[in-house]
Amino acid sequence: MLRTFATTVSLIAVMSAALTPALACTAVDIMAADKSVIAGRTMEWAFDMKWTLVSRPKGTEVMLSAPKDLNLPARTEKTKYAVVGVSANIIPGGTILEGQNSAGLGMSGNFLPGFTQYQSVTPQDKNYVEILTFGAWALGNFATVAELRAALPTIKVWSDASLPTGPTPALIHFVFNDRTGTGIVVEYVNGQLKIHDNVAHVLTNAPTYDWHLTNLRNYLNLSTVGVSGREIGTTDVTALGQGGGFTGMPGDYTPPSRFVRASALRHVVPQPKTAGEASQAIGHILNNVDIPIGAAQSKGPNGQLVSDYTQWVSIKDLTNNTLKIADYNNRLNYLTIDLAPIFAQDKPSERAISDLPYPSAVAVDVMPTAS
């Protein structure tokens, strides 16, 4: 057992050293008492990925292609649902890594280096999609997690060196949620599709989802109730303050620690009554994994320090078709977007995340002097 544990730790350490700076994301979802489903996520990166809010109307053509060396025919499918998402436009043509559709299916794609190996397409295969198109295909064609889950075994998801993936390989696992509160995690490991029920309602990065669930067993002692005092010898010693029940909860920014932290907080937050309260709860949980510039650094190829940081945060209301989003420079000022009129558009559109009309941060006088 000790040898296995040491091997696992060594693997994670080597993987982290080899692939930094990396995409370090946290996703969490909650269902309110009124049955509203809210799903939020942070997006961390060390580079300008040219994040862009994009809309794709119902009927958008999505190209499904195979690796070029197989000479298999590409085909186009017209989407069944309108999609609004966030695309990494540093990649030619962009790729949607976050989004929701008009039917209430939501998706977040998180980095999974060291474990992701996509499927192999053979000359006999008829259905295939490259990873950079996967998000647009999934959100454009399925209304529920159940529909998507049934379809995934029928299509091969692939990647190879010919794809323009930007500064880091597109090694991604995905969490999908819908209006029923159902959630799944989709991973491609050793060339095989793995689908997990998202029982923790949380997703971060490497290792794989099942490893994170096992790791939670190391933190069963965490509690909202601390020890107020204890008799030690002949002296009564009292706690210095509240919060001691969470002593031992990891506070660093590694994926395992963020998974534990987000899972613990999501578990103890009282169920919100409404969509608005659920959005606030998600925001508070994500505040605990927000990474400021300078807090998570690694050395680049020339020895220079580069910082992973939270480039933007989004909170999706899958029930009421709204989106809250804030980039690094507007972290205190979420922009709330009504998606209904965007879903109704018949033409695609896009706008840089940094150029969105965030609410003003100008101070105002809320207690004017009586005249």
C-alpha cells in the first residue's frame, strides 16, 4: 500500500512539473429547493487564451471529421439547440470549453494532463469527432445528460498532433449538468470512454475523477463544528475562535486540494431556496478556489516565473437561461446575461470576455446628507 501511494504521489509530481503552467479549473453545481440548477466554474491559465463569449444559433453546422491519414469522409450536422459558451480563440477556429444550451444542458471542460488518452479511430468507424469540436457538438445536439450519456458510446473522440491546440495540448475531461440536477463526468483514459456519475457535484483537474472520490476518504474528519474547549491537565483551554472543525482541510491550489475544499464547502452549505440564492452559494464556494496573480507560479522554459490565475468565473443558471460572468479585472462585478434573446438569434455572434459591459465599479454616495 505504501509503495502504491508513493508511486501515485510521484506520478502526480512528475506530471505537474512537466505540464506547468496549466489549466487549473474548479466546477461545482447546486440544485435549489425550487428545483433551479446552478453550475459554476473558475477558469485558470497563465497565458492570454483570447477567451471569447460566443453564441451559435440552432441549425449551426458542426463539422465532424476523422484523422486525415485515414481518408475517412467528413460530414456536417446541424445543431438542434442554440448554444452560448466561452471559447479559447487563441486556437484557430476556437473551441468551446464552457457553455450551456437552450434546453438547459451545461458543460465545463477542465484540464486532465497525464491521464487523458483519446480514442483511436479505425477505417471501419462511421461516427467520430475531434476534441476541439466536441463541446460544440455535445451542447448543440443534446437536451439532457441522459441523451448525451446514451450517445457517447456511439462516437469516437480523437486528437492528434495535427490539431491546432494552442500553447497546451487539449487534454480535457468534462462535466455535464442538466435541469434535472443530473451530472456526469466524461473522461477518456487509456483510449477508453469513462463516464462517472458526478456524485460530489465537483470537478477539478488531474488525477481522474474516481481518484478524487477515493481521496475524499482522507478527510472524513472535517466538520463545521469545532471543539470549543478541553481540559488539559488541571487547566481549561478554550478555542481561540470558530472554524476549528475544518482544521486539516487543504488550502493550496493543487487539483486534489481544490477538489476537497470545494466538495467540503458544497456539502455543508444549506440548500438554497431559489436560483438567486444558489448562484450566491456557488459564488462563495468558488471564492475559496480563486487564484490571484502571483499565488500559483511555475518556472517557464527560460527560467522566468509565470503565474496561473483565475482569468474568469462563470455561473450558469440552467433552469432560467441566464449566465453570470466576471473576468480577473472585474471579479467583484459579475455581469448577468439573459440568454433567452441570444438563444433566439439566427446568426452567430461573439465578444471578447475582457470587452463585456461589466457593471460599474465607481463608488456612489448611498447615504446623502438630508437637505
